[in-house]
Amino acid sequence: MPWFDHNATAPLAPEARAAWLDAADSHWQNPSAPTSASARAHAKLDECRARVAAVFDEHEKQVVVFNSGATEGNNAVLCSEAYKTGSGLAIVSAVEHASVMEPARRHFGDRLIVAPVDARGRLDLAAFEALLRRGGVTFVSVMAANNETGVLQPWMQAARLAASHGAKVHCDATQWLGRLPADSLACLDYVTASGHKFGAPKGVGVLLVRACNRDFHGQFGGSQENGRRAGTEDLAGIAAFTAALESAAAEALPRLAERLAWRDEFEAAMTALMPDVEINGAGAERLWNCVSLKMPRHVSSRWVARLDRRDFQVAVGSACSSSAGKPSSVLAAMGLAEHEARRTLRVSAGRATTRADWVALAEAFAAVAAELDGDSGANLVVPV
Ligand code: PMP
């Protein structure tokens, strides 16, 4: 069953499963208790922290805080920064995930500025810099890779600009981590991500925070995670996260060219099949695993249902926006009209996806196109 919805979630990786079972059996004790067995659990926790830090190649400037995932991390960062910075302004890009956008609106209120993206969905750096020049900005959040389009954001350039204006920088790296090299992220003030996008179980993630940032507390009520996130650690989940991250990170660079080629072949096949199909974000650097397709006809839910019958799972825009039933704010920020957003599909491959899977997906699209075009025309969405 070719799963093409990895941006929503990925299957458990074998190495993560093995690490999870081992830690659940051997280190089930509370790592914070004063017993020798708990000390061993704590040592395992420390080992995982060091291994994750090594993937980020951080040199003691940042600390690794394990948590339940990017939603928790993003909320914690936004809340902490809004509370700390008093009257400081915040800038977030217009294509941030709801777990950044909503806490940003709630905690910063009218101190929040939303920076525009260009038609390819990439942060407009000139506009971003102009906003910084106005002064008073203490915090910015720019994601690494967009969950709906796969478009890579210029987060490093944005971070340099923000730092030169004295603002702290957060990057939601949820769709980047495990797919592209993570080492350069270690220069930022905050990095957040979830493990289930690259083969760890759901409900475990990571937050990188600067070691000197002593007054960051994601949760209160305990001294776990060096006082930065209270609550008993999910050691088995953390061990699985560590194993999945290490193996995903190890193959990220060596397999990049091949994976990009497969994505490009799929896009070429789709364009040959339907010359008026459009790739959202075309021309921008994008993740190797993700293609956002603006279909020339038929609402996206019809494509999803027909592909599903053929055992191919793809998504309508993004899993998060589809459940809310609202057209995607990401596509709107890129200038797509609502009827175009309603024809948009997202396909997202994973670590185990093969070239044959991509080819089979394009073939399934061809068959479904013939089916849908043969139907009565109900739900046909045409540009107005
Ligand atoms: N940020 C981005 C960019 C995402 O894609 C997601 C998941 N769709 C999240 C944050 C939230 O991740 P989680 O649901 O694992 O907390």
C-alpha cells in the first residue's frame, strides 16, 4: 500500500520499533527516581540526548529538550517569548503551521506582524527585512520547510537578518528534520520538530533551546529536562525518536539526489498526463518528498477518494487544514483563489518510498483522471 501522506505522518521505522521495545522492557523506571534502576534509565535518557545533539551537531550552545512534539514546542516557545518580551513585536511568516500561527495570534495579539511570501510560497526576504527595519521586533518565527507545498524557506538568511536586528529566532523544522541535514539548525535560538514525520512514534518530539536561555520553561511543575519541561519523560518514545532520527539523518544527504530525481520524474509524468496541471511552489527549492498539485479539474476530495480505492493515500492540501474544512491559508498566501485551493492535492513520500512507487502513483493518477473525466461532471470545479 504506497503511503503518500508522510507529511501528515509516517509509519514506525523498524529501528524505532526495536529501540522502543528495548527501552520499554529494560528502562521502564522513572528516570528521576533515586534508585539504581532509575539511574540506569536516566543514563539512557542522557545517552539519547547526546545522540540527538550530535545529529544537530550542536556544540553545547544549545540543549535538547524532549517533549510531545512540534505543537507543544511551538506553543511553548511562542508563549514564553510573548510573555518575556513585554511590548516587543513578533514576525511570523504567512505560511506557518497553525501550531505557530494560532499561539502567535493569541499571545502576541496586536504585536504580531505576518510577513508575506512570494507566489512560490517562499518568505519575501525584502519585505521581511523592511519589517525588521521598522524596529521593535524581538522575536521571529520562520519555518524550515512548508508542510503543504514542501517549499524550503530561507530560514538561515531570515535568521541572520533577525539576529542583526537583535531579535530571537525560532524555526519550526518539523518537515525538514529527518529529510534534510540538520546540522545548520544548531545556530538558532529555538528549533522545534516531531518524530512521527520520519519514523518515530507519535507524541514525541524535540525542542532545541540555547543553553544560556535559562528562563525558558515549556511546562512548570517538575525538574525534568533540566527544568525546561516538567513531566515524566516518555523514555521508550525518546529512545525510538533517537534511533529513527539517527538513521533518517544518516541517509538524508547520500540519498538526496536520487530522491529529488524521482520526485522530478513524477512531476514530469503528471505534466505529460495533464499539461494544465500546476505544481504549487514550482521553481522554488522544495523537499524531495513532497509535491503540491493544482489539478486542472475536479475537487481534490474526489481525487483522494478514487486514489484511495486504488490503495494510494494522498492528502487534500494538508491534513490539518482539511480537517478544519477551510481552504488552506498557505495557498491563499501564495495567491491561489479558493477554487484553485479546492483542487489542490498534496502527495508526500517517505524514507521507504521507491522509484517504482512514484511511477505507480503517476499511473494511478492517469487511471483516476480517465474515471473522473468519464463521470457526469458533478463536483467539477472550473475557474470562475
Ligand atoms: N509544524 C509543522 C510544519 C507540521 O507539519 C506539523 C504537523 N502537521 C506540526 C507543526 C505539528 O506537529 P505535531 O502534530 O506532531 O505536534
